[in-house]
Amino acid sequence: MKCKVEKTKNANEVKLEITIEAEKFDEAIKKVYFKNAKYFNIPGFRKGKAPMHIVEKYYGKEIFYEDAFNDILPEQYELALKENNIEAVSRPNIDVTQIEKGQDLIFTAVVQTKPEIKLCEYKGIEIPKIEYNVSDKNIDEELERIQNKNARLVSVEDRAVEKGDIAVIDFEGFIDGVPFEGGKAEEHELEIGSNTFIPGFEDQVIGIKIDEEKDIKVKFPEEYFSKELAGKDAVFKVKVHEIKKKELPELDDEFAKDVSEFDTLKELKNSIKEKLEKEYDEKEKYEKQEAVIKAICDKSEIDIPSGMLEIEIENMLNDFKTRLSYQGLNLEKYLQIVGKTEDEINKEYEEPAKQAIRSRLIIEAITKKEKIEATADEINKKIDEMAENYGKESDKLKENENVRDYIKKEIESEKVIDFLVKNAKMK
């Protein structure tokens, strides 16, 4: 295999002219023939028994060219990149210039390469001061959440609906006197004040008594997910069947015993404080890391190749499709629900994709510049943790070069980010 490389007129783009010896291409043709011989049915021969030259004569000598080329391309293309130290970041644009049995195979591949980065002065980069402290209010809010979770629901019969109640209602929605799809339910439990319904609806349920009916007028938000309903005036016929109120348990030592492993309310509060402190420490750490990387990205110069951005958006969209599948949805159904097109979703991913690429390239550049490396012990320790979490055999993972390389990059990224945060200046 021979390869000639030249830069194109476009930034971060090269053109490879790859020549593969005739013998190697002929071997690829034979391989394709033997793989597909069983499918050829030629008069005078049992199915799959016709010699290659007969098959070529019957169907044309080009019959195996495309499959042979596709078979030989990936390995030879990757080899050409490796031998010429080219870091491709886009799919190649392939053009075959010579393809003939008994002759060298010649094709070109135009590909975008990893861009150069003009790093800003990243040591001592300024970021806003980020600090979270646990207050008594935070502890009380968490206690209130636990209290609400353990509340009893008690039926109320001697008054109308009030804020904070659970109203059990029937409702049916109409637009211009016509009922609309999804606008009807029976014995629906609605917490008044939860803001889970259309704005203005819950407030108008307040004051309705059991078995009483009322017409509630609302306007769907302009940004409502269903375009058919967005911005429309609607009338809901509502009937209240039952009213329930929450009866909260007393916040005392007995409450602490009932909801936790602690004997006193004081111990429960201390436990909540410790838990919140850990959460806030993690939040503070994460936000500092994000702030440092963003500040360096904003001050550094990176010209992101279009093909690199396209692949990043595609990967993000595939991850999103996977998450949708866990909810029993596909992208087509989701787009119908939110009233958007796939192009609009791709556009929404553009800026996050650019930020992800910038962050990754900057971390890689600083890793090299600062000569930050993951040790074998660090890699092995991380693999041991991963094996335990996923129920895999640690030794087998350690032998896998792809796994080791992935873990190595992950550790080095963590080290770089820690280094940047330690050297940052808080405003």
C-alpha cells in the first residue's frame, strides 16, 4: 500500500491518494467470490459450483468490484492514517479513480483532521466564586419533604376545596364547544397548588364542594407541547367527587424513629446535614470544573471542522434515542408529542456539541502540554472498580487494550480538570 497526502484548500482537511497493489485487490475479489459463490445459478453448472471466471463472464467482470473494494477499504484506510500520523475527525469522502482486476486499486479519501488549538493562559484562569453552605432552612426543607412523604390523607366532607388539598375530580375539556383528544379523565387526583395542570386551572378548583360541578375557563400556554392546543382558549367541565387533606406527623423523636434508623429528631437533623454537605460538596466541585473548562473554552481559539460537529451531534442524538427507548418511545413519536422536526432537534444539539468538542480538545491539549499521565496502578485500580460495579472479570478487562485506553483517558481528564481548578482564581 502506498499513500500520497496533500492538504486541500480547506482548513483542517487533507486528501489521501491510496494505491493498493493489484495482488491484494485480486485476493479481495477471490474472497468475495468464495463468500458469494453459493448464490450464483448459471446454466450448465450446479448452483454455487460455477468457477469464478465463468461467473465474471456471465455477469460481467465488475460483479465483484464493489464488494471487494468495501472489504479492503476499512483496513487500508486506517493503515494509511496511522502511517501518516493523521488524526481524522470526520467520515472520509471516497472517490475511486482506478479499479480493475489485475491492476493496482487507486482511490482518494478527503478527510477532516483534528484542528489546532490556540490555548489561552489557562493557569490562573478566573471564575466566579462558587460556594454552597448548608443552612438551617435547607435542613428544615428536607425535613418537610420527609414529613410530606409520610403524611396521611384524610377525607374532608364539611367544606369546599382549599389550597394544598387533593381533589378527586372528573373533567372534560372543550375548545369552541368541541371536546379535544386527551382532555378527559375520571377520578383524577389533583393536588391543588402543585402547578401540574394548565396555569389557572387549579386556582379555579378552589371553592368547589363535593358533588358540585363548575365550568373552568383557561388558556393553553403559547409554548404548549401540542401545537393543536397551544394558545387556545378552553373550557373544562369539572366535577369534584372527593376532597382529601394531608395530615402531617408531628416532628418529634417518635417521627425520627418511624422514618429513620435514629432515635431522636436531633440525630435525624444531623444526618440530614451531613448528607446535604456531601451533596453540596459534589455540586460545588462539579460547578467549579464546568466553570473552569467553559472559561478556557471561551478564551481559546478552536475552529471545529464541520464533519467533527456532525458526528458529535449524531452521537448525542443516538444517546437521546436510547434514553427515549427506556421510556417506551422512539424519536418519531417524541417529535409528534413536542411538535418538532428532526432538523430542529439537531439544531438544538449544535451548541452543546460544540461545547463538548471544545472541552475535549482543550483537555487533550493541556494533558500533552503539562505531560499529565495515568499510571499503570491507577488504571488497574479503576478497572478493578469498574469490574466490581458491572460484575465483570477484572483480569480480562485489564488485558483489553481498548478498555485500558478508555480508562487511561478518563483518569488523565480527571487529573487535568483537578489541576485547572486548583490553579484557578475565584473572583
